[in-house]
Amino acid sequence: MPLDPKLARVEKDFTADAPLTTCRFSPDGRFVFAGAQDERIYRFEVASGTKTILTGHESWIAALAVTPDGNTLISASCDNTLRWWDATAENPPANRVVKAHDGWVRTVAVSPDGSLVASGGNDRIVRLWQTADGSPTRELHGHERDVYTLLFSPDGNSLLSGDLDGKIHQWSTATGNRERTFDAAPLHVYEGGQQVHYGGVRALTLSPDGQWLVAAGLSKATNPLGNVQEPLALRFAWKDTTIAKNHLAEGLASHALWGACFHPDGTLIACAGGNSGHLLFWNPDQEKPVHTFNLPAQARGLDFHPHSQRIATVHHDGHLRLTTLTPPTPEKNK
């Protein structure tokens, strides 16, 4: 159904015990998982709100991925490890632990066929692993800064990796060769006075029709240590890597885009977090959002429900909120 962003409303609110950092729905939409700064993963059953806590990591949870069959959750942490979990068990154990990178593991993704896990982190390397047993398959070298985000193409033939410098490399999953690079330099700044590299590709998403790749993050970081910047999403033409549109978020100073996805009708949705939280909606041909939905607290990540008009967002106040994009169900006359 066509999206009407003005119908957005927070439908459910789940509470964790610490600031949340990332989230992911299970493929059937039954569960939504959230990573936290207390080194734990929270699993919420969407229908009932039942909370289950997964423990084992020794630092913040940076990213989550779920296999297409929904049976396995894979978590990436600042403790340098990936962990495999039984996603549906009553008390999920960590079935496998892999020391994946030297330094933080910032991002993880699972291939569409479920056979490969990709990870990236502060050692500037992208690694591929066999999902079945966690064995290493391939290392991809070429990034000069920390790897922040990963995305498989829908056919699984390509892997996209975005870094702090604003470079997005496209790799062949079959050969490991780098096929081309998208230049998202506006998402990066080096502030010489503070000697800080800042920004980077915080989110990647492909449009449903395969025509557009969007990279999201921040720009105009005139004072990185003071959190002075503006949100920005860059829309690339998939066919030739050129930037077709800058999607802006005027009036949201000190914010960055921490997650992005496409609605099935082609509307781009992103969450902005800073001293507050917002869901932003853009039409393909417009720079400014067609609607801004204010969230109750600073947002730090999002995921789109696979089978409904719901968006999960995680927040610094320890809440996972489900925003629905459908009108309220009329109450029956009593």
C-alpha cells in the first residue's frame, strides 16, 4: 500500500536495562532483537512483549544479523568477537564465538542465501565466514579507515562495505575482487585542529527496484568533538555510481543518520539521532523530507518489519519503540 508518513505513531514500547545501540527483526517478524551498552542482547516477542536476555559479550553490541531461516542470530561486539545464537530457543545459548577482528567489530551481515557471514571493524578488513561452522572464507583488503557498515546485494553476488572515509567498496563474493567504489566523501570530515576523522557511512540500503544505493550519515561537521554537524543521505545511481540526490534534514543540527531503509513503495526512511530522535521520509526526487516524525528520545538505529508497516527504532533511553505507518483500528461501538 502507498505510504502516508503522516499516519506514523508509536504503537509499542519495549524497555531494556541500558542504552540501546542497534536492532534487527527476525525474518518472520516474530521477534525484534536489540543490542545494548550493557553487553547484552535483548529479544522481544513483538506480539506479547516478552523479553529474553542473551549474555556472553564483554563489551557493547555494535550490530546484529539474522539468518534467512530465522534460526540463528549473529552479533558483533566491541569485544572483537562475533557470536552465533539459537535465535528462537527459550534461553538462547551462544553456540559459537569467533575472534573476528583486531579491535571493535562494528558491522555484520548475512548473505541472502544464508551461507555467508560478513564482518568489518576497526582493523579496516572485511572478512567472510561460513555461517554453518564459523570457518573463515575470505579477507577483503582495501579500506583505509574503520569499516562501519555492510550490505549484501539481493542476489548475493556482491557485498558493499562502507567506511569512515566515506568510501563504499563493492566486492565480488565469489572471487573477493573489488569491482568498483562509490565515493561518499561528503559523509566524512577531517578536523585538523582537533585531529579527528569524523562521520563515515553509518548506514547502507538498496531501493526495492535496484536502481538506487543510499548511504547515510552526517556532514558539515565543523566541530566534531562538540557534536556540531547535520544529517545527510546520499542517493547513488546503481548503474554508474554517480550521486543523483542529496537528501537533507535542515533544522536538525547536532544530529546524524544512524539507520536507513526503503519502504516497498520507494520512500526512503531514516532515523536521526542527536539530542532528540526523528524518523525522516524522503521521496526519490526531493532533497527535503516530505515528513518528519518526532520520536520520544535520541534514536540510534532502525529496522523495517518484514511483513508489516512497522519500524523498530532503538534509543539511548533504553527503549525499543515500534512505530506503525498504518491508521489506528477503529474501536467497536460498545
